[in-house]
Amino acid sequence: MAQGKQVRPDFTRLFSRLRAFNTHQRLAVCCFMSALVNGERIAALIDQIARACSACPRCASRQSGRHGFANGLLRYRCSACGKTFNGLTGTPLALRHQ
């Protein structure tokens, strides 16, 4: 834990429980947390790329706006053709599911 920072009591209890886990259980927690953190980083990177290339992949219009979230990714709606898309639309990863 970071030195000089106040730790909330619920985190202290959580960390003490983690110390009681066996190696297999600790590894499972690490894998879960890694996937959670890395998934958020990947979604942020995809959104950053999508904002830089904000043209609609279907009609190439640059008139689009935010339209909620789907599967952790920001969705956009094209004002010209009405279609929605995200940062993965038109890429080989577009139809992949976790």
C-alpha cells in the first residue's frame, strides 16, 4: 500500500482477507483485477482513436455525436445517415466478443 496515505477501514479488511488466501486464490484475484484494469485501458484507447477519426465508417460524414455506451465502448450516431458506430467499427475486431 502507498505510504503516507490514509487507508479506509473496508480496504484494510479486504487486504487482510486477501492475505489469508492460498496461492491459487491469490492468482485468481490477480487475473481478475488485471483483466478489469486492462479492459478499461483498452476501451479508453479505442475511444481515443475513434475521436481522432470521427468520420462515420459508413458514409464518411464528420457530423456525428455521442450516443451512449455499448460493451464498455463509447458509441456515436451519425447525423447524416443515422447509423451508430464505435471505435472498432470497420476493423477486424468489430465483431469479436469477450
